[in-house]
Amino acid sequence: MQFYRLYAGADGQSHFEPLDGAKANFFNDTKPATSHLFRDDFAPHIVNFHRAPRRRWVVTLTGSVKIGLGDGSSMTFHPGDVFLAEDTTGQGHTATPTDWTRLYVNLD
């Protein structure tokens, strides 16, 4: 299971931070959320650079998604992988889905 945070740095670019060392802060404790959304459709705008519309957990349920960053790097998330999308400012990221079903858990 990949467990990451996607955030906007001071340079205005999105970056990944592994949360593996911080799992204890997120597991086995109830946290507040405002809403959730199961999504399996293709949203054409996500292939271009875009920002997260709000802070949210993104859980890949089936398929995969390749998340691209402004520096040319990317990560691919598969079923069971999770990232906290917090890049609500800056350039944002791209997303290239392949039969991607995901769960968004909105935090605010």
C-alpha cells in the first residue's frame, strides 16, 4: 500500500511526501470528514494540470492513475493506494487514469 501526501510547495509546484512514517497518526482513530464521493467516470480536465478542489483523501479502488508533477516526475497508484490531495494552490498535477474507480473523502 502506497500512502502519500500531495501538496503545493513554496515553489508553487506539487510534490509528494511519503506518509509511511506517520501512519500511526492516521490509522485506528476516527477522523472528521465532510463528505465522500465514489467516482468511476472519466473527467477530461484531469489530464491537464489542475489543483485539488479541496483537501481530500483519494483512495484507488480499481484500475490505476498516474499522477504527474511539474518537474516531470510521476507516481502510479493502484488498488489500495491512498494519497492526501492538498495541492489546492500552485500549478497542480496531472492525472492519467486507466479504468480508475476511486473514493474521495473530503476533509473541508
